[in-house]
Amino acid sequence: MDELRQQLLSQIEIVPGPLATECWLWTGSGIEYGYLRGTLAHRLSFIAFNGPIEGWNYILHRCDTPRCINPEHLWQGSQHDNVLDAIAKGHHRACRRKPIKVSPALVSNRRRM
């Protein structure tokens, strides 16, 4: 496990982030998406520093920085947790929909149905 930690730490850039602690940006292979030879670098970081991932859980970012592998910024949750987190942060597609305008006549029509 120490070898994995060292490999991860040798390929990061520490930068200020939105949280109190810095983001550790993954600079290894596939940096656009944080991939490490086909495996997500943030998942490996979570395992190396925090322990095993339960079941089919996702590894989510508190800092909303996909390249960040700082274990303090990572948490595990279900797909449902991931969607709720995205909605809470305004990232989910449902948050980008334009509100529809509803006329009082339409509302009263619907109530009668």
C-alpha cells in the first residue's frame, strides 16, 4: 500500500482549491479525466489512504475537481448519493432546465381533472 501511495504522490500537483485543504491534481496518464492506466486515480487514492470501497459505491469529490485525488476531498456513496450531490451543487441536468410558465387557467384546468 505504501508503494501505491508513493506512486500516487509522485504524480500530483498541489494547488489551492475550494476547500480548506489543497487539491491534489492528478498529473499522470489520462489527466483530462483523472484516469490511471484504465482505473480512476481518485478510486485508487481513496483505497490507498482511506481503505476499501464498499460494494459498487462511487467515489465522489467534495471539492468538485475531477482531477483531485486528495483523500480528504473524497467520499464514497451510492449512485443515488451521487445524483443528490450533483443536484445540491447545481450540476445535475435537472438543475439546468428552464422553468415553464404556467397560466392560472391551465392550473385550474388540471385541478378539475
